[in-house]
Amino acid sequence: MKILTEWLERATGVPADLYGNLFNSLSIVLILWLARWLILKAVWRRTENSRVRYQWRKSSNYTAFALALLFLGRVWFREFESVVTFLGLLSAGLAIAMKDPLVNVAGWLFILWRRPFDVGDRIQIGGHAGDVIDLRLFQFTLMEIGQWVHADQSTGRIVHIPNGKVFSDPQVNYTKGWFDYIWNEVPVLVTFESNWQKAKEHLERIVAEHAGELTPLAESKLHESSREFIVVSPNLAPTVFTSVEESGVLLTLRYLCEPRRRRESTQKIWETILERFGGFDDVDFAYPTIRYYHNTAEGKAGARVALPEEQESARPSLRS
């Protein structure tokens, strides 16, 4: 190596030390790349789990980058006796010249340390929601859901968000935290003339058929989460609530479902409702309509408005 660098110095006039640093740098990069490739090849042979492969690929990439930065710094900046001094001066320069990228790097470290979300989680941050499909030094990537697509379905778009947003925007995690499920509601509006009690009984059976099996699992998860969070135990059983709207009686099914199966569960419940209610003569769906209400003919006897002749006959007669 020394003979080669001296020959290059005589041939080009460039100092031999510079060529030595170049050869050492190339050797470091080649060794780190080869070590990373061998590690990933071994991982690929042992598992086909995409999440495990992704974590190994990312972790090895970050490790190789950090080691390369450390070793190359030692090669090219020998005047720094202490690596700590070198890193301190580098950080000070970055803080002055690269404020936004530095904030993104700090956000990346915060995500790795506090783990508000991981790759594979479904989150919402600011006005964007989606599944986290990648996490990098300066940004993370979402497979977008929502927007013009209903029921948390994918739009097909990919959104790149700077890591620094974790310090300024609130984050909502659908799939991680004290609970693995979300609440979903299906409103069913029936006419005032329908037998709403009968409709409610059948809706309670339907929602129990489709979502009742999740209640024990949710209770177990809630018990585990109570060790870390102060959780007020809600009623986890599927239920049906009754309220009155302008066009009829509103029966709202409320139940637990998995975050990525909200639309699927809603579809199955509605298909069952349509099949059941199709056989009832005394239950009908309501919708916005205009009707004329004849109180004297349709009203209850005790609440009916009296006709003019009835009002006249009800007055006491005056004695002359």
C-alpha cells in the first residue's frame, strides 16, 4: 500500500497521505457494506416475516451509517484527539446551518426512543391518517387512508411527513396503546309508525352475533393496560342506543371492531339488517319526507285539538 501511494504521489503530485485516507475510507465502506449484506442474508434465510426483515434492514442501515461516520471521522480528522470533541463540533455546526433537518433528526430519535408509533401502526398526525410503512432519518411515510374514501379505506396515495411534526402536531394511534380496538357505530333510522321495540331487539341480536366475540378479548387487553394507564373501565359489550330524530326513531348500534376492519364489519351488519327487516311488516326504514299531520283525525284523544263546534258547545251558556 505504501509503495502504491508513493508512486501515485510522484505521478500526480497529490500527497500520499490523501491517497492513504482514500484507500482506508474505501476499505471501511466495503467492510461495513459486506458485513451488513451478510447479516441481512442470514436474516432472510431464517424468516419470511416482512416486519422482522424490515426492522433488521433499518437497524443494520443505521448501525452501518453510524460506524462509517465514526471511522471516517477518525481517518480524515486525526487532529481531533477525542471523538467526543469531533462530534461536538459537528453538532454545533449542524445546529447553526441546518435547523429544520436537525429537528427532523431529533424527531427520529424521539420516535425510536418513546415509540409513539412503529412501522405497521395506523396513525393520524395533524390532518393526515394512514398506515406507517417506512421510517427514515428525516421523514416517515404513510399509506394514506380517509380523505375522499370512506370508512378508513386506503386512497392509494403515499404521504411523506417530516419527523419534526411529532413535536408540533398531536398523534393518534389506532393500533397501539392501552387498547387494540376502536368503537364503531351503525345508525339505523326507522319510522315513527314502526314497531321500534321489535327492531331494537333484533338489532341487539345482530350486533351481538357480529361483535360479541371481541368483548372477552377486549376485557383482557384492558386489564393488561390498567398496569400502565389509569383507565376507567367502559362497557365493552355491544349495545343499541335509542334516540328520536326528525324523520323517525334512531337506533344506533355501538360495538368494538379491529381498526382495519371497520368498513367490512359495517357491511356485514348492514347486510344482516336488510335481510332481517325485509321479512317484517311492522318495521320500515325512515328517510327525510314531508307529510301533513291532521291532528283532529290522527292525534291522541287526550291531546287532540277540539273542533270549533266542539269548542262552542263546551262553553257555558249565558243566562239572560
